[in-house]
Amino acid sequence: MRIRRILGLALAAATLVGASVVGAAGAGAASYPNISRDDCTAAGGHVVARAYAGEACALPDGTTPAIT
């Protein structure tokens, strides 16, 4: 009985680790691509400075992709 409980806990932990890895990969794939200054202004956005992170483009839809 004790072995079953230990194996069940190990399986549950492995499942949680696998789910978090898949979630992190999905979040990375859903991130916005970089944009140039010209593309930013053409899309109706404006360039903003971010502390310690360089410049970004503030678009009208609320997204802020990084400036390349």
C-alpha cells in the first residue's frame, strides 16, 4: 500500500512538471515579434522607452512589442 502511494505521488509530480514545461513553451510561442520603428509608426503606435529593457512600440491595441 505504501509503494502505491509513493508511486502515485511521483506520477502526480511528473505530470505537474510536464504541464508546466508545456505551458512555458506555449507562452514563449505566443509572445509578440519584434517590430521596427518605421513599422511602429505606420501601424499607428508610438515608441516608448522602458527602464532597463530598451525601447518598445505602444500599439493602439495595447500590445508593446520590442523595437529592433
